[in-house]
Amino acid sequence: MQEIKYVGPKPIISHTGVEFDTNKEDKFVYIGIAIELVKALSSNDYLENKTYTYVTDKTIVTVDDMMRELHKICPNLKELMARENHHIEDEIEHNIKRAKESYTLSSVEKEVLYNNIEMMRDYIIQRSVNKSVYYCVIDALAQLVKKDHIDHIVAPMTQRFMHVFHSVEGVLHKERFPIDTQIDIYKKDGTLLVKLQVMNS
């Protein structure tokens, strides 16, 4: 079975080489935080006023830990990963076909582009699988927030928490009956915090 592992930022592949968009980080780096939030909300590890405050010593440290938790959160994990693997393989083959049939590239440039795509094949597949797994966890997290009418979640203000909160926002906004949210950054006792506020009915 395909596993999750970190590969890196989004590759930009061309007939001149491979570059990386460092603004498009591998979703792998956010999966652990999303899992911990799902675990906490599943165990009702929050205050009576429907507030959850993230405690920073709760961290998943190994991929094996992550995979165990992922199987609980996403029961169809194996099928999800296999489906995404197949989907991205098809996309890669399509890109290779386009490269070979290009009218604007010379035969040498076509060969270079083909080789660059092939060189990055496993990298591209892994990033895509990581992304599909991440959004499976985010969907589970959003459904918990909705089901349990969580008012807000507070966490340390880091780029990773901000990213996860924005992803949850995106899912809640796409619900059949969209749920309004707001992300606030504030300081308490000298610590910078980020709060995802949910306007549940």
C-alpha cells in the first residue's frame, strides 16, 4: 500500500529544468496537526462552552503513528490513496503525451521535458496522495466542528495552524448550507494565538 511521506514543495517542470514553488508546500506537513485536532474533538476534549484550545505537547511524531490514526479517521484510506495514485498517473501520462506532440518544442527540448517529467514522477504522485489524505482529514475535522457545534478552536499562531484553519473554512463554506467562519489573531498573556470562530446555528 502507498504510504504518506514528505517530499517537498510543488515542482514546476519545463523543457529547461525543474524549479520549486516554495509557496506551495507539501500537504504532508499539515496532516499531523489536522489529525490531532480530529482526535481531540472526537474525544470531546474541549470546554463546556464549545471551545477547543490546542495543547502543544500533543504531537504525532512518526509516520506509523499517522497511518494508524488515518485508518481510524478515513476508513476508506487504502482506496482513497489507490484512486489518487491512479488519477495522477493518468495526468502524468497526459502531460507526457502533450510534451511528445508539442509543435513549439524542438526534438531535444521534447526529450528534456519528457525526462524531467519522468524524473519527478514519484515526487508528483506522492505530493498528490498526501494532498488527498490531508483533505480527507480536513473533511472529517469540518464535520466534527459542524456536528458538535464547536464555537471556536484556539491554537498557537503558526503558519501550519493557520493553513489547517483556512482549509476547514473552505470545507464549511462549501456545505449545502454554508457555515460562516472567521479567523482572528490575537495575543493573550504574551502568546500569539489564532482562533477559528464558527457561526454554528
